[in-house]
Amino acid sequence: MGEDYSKITDGIRVSVRSFYLEDQSRPEDGHYVWAYRVTIANESRRTVQLLRRTWQITDARGRTQHVHGAGVVGEQPLLEPGESFEYTSGTPLETPSGFMVGTYHMIDPASDEAFDVAIPAFSLDSPHQAGGVH
């Protein structure tokens, strides 16, 4: 199990933990799979909604994939002050390690103010690597 990575932007805490999925990976075919669990906690005094996400997924060879989409896991959670939302997703790579970093594009529905929340960079480590990529 990986370590927790956490970052706060404008009162929104994003915490991430990644997990290598041995049972879904096929190292002999260059196919490595991770799950990651994200918790988005509203520590501010305003209601916020997650509208879109942007990810940069980089493998051990330095190849970066950009992923953009609406919401997360099919949802656009609305978080009142003190509420949190947790979800699990995953990503495959062709290398035994890599890292991810991203941004949640949020809005304050009361004021229509759009703002971005940083997703902390976190490593994707497997037992098949020579050393972690950080």
C-alpha cells in the first residue's frame, strides 16, 4: 500500500493513496495497473462543486498522458462545508512505475466563482521497478 499524499487549495483538501494491482497487471506484457483512492474534503466555509478534472499521468520513460473529463467516476459532487467525497479509480501504465498529478475544476454555486484545486503528485510504484519515480 502506498503512502498518503495530501494538499489543500482554497480550503479544499485532496488526499490520495495509490495501490498496485498485481492481479490485474501482466508485467511480462508490459501492463501494470494501479488503483488510487481520492478523498476531497471541503474544509472551507462555502459550498463547492467539482465540475471537471484534468490529470497528467507520466510513466517511467517520461511519456505523459493528459486526461480531461467531466466530474469524477460519473459524478459532480456538491460539498457543503465539512463534507467530503471519496472515490476510487485506476490507471494502467506500460512501465513498472510512474506518477500522477492533476487539477479539479470547481465552482462556488452561490457566487458562480470558478477555481482550481490542486491534486497532489503521487507515485505509482510496483514491486517490479528498480526504484520509485518521484
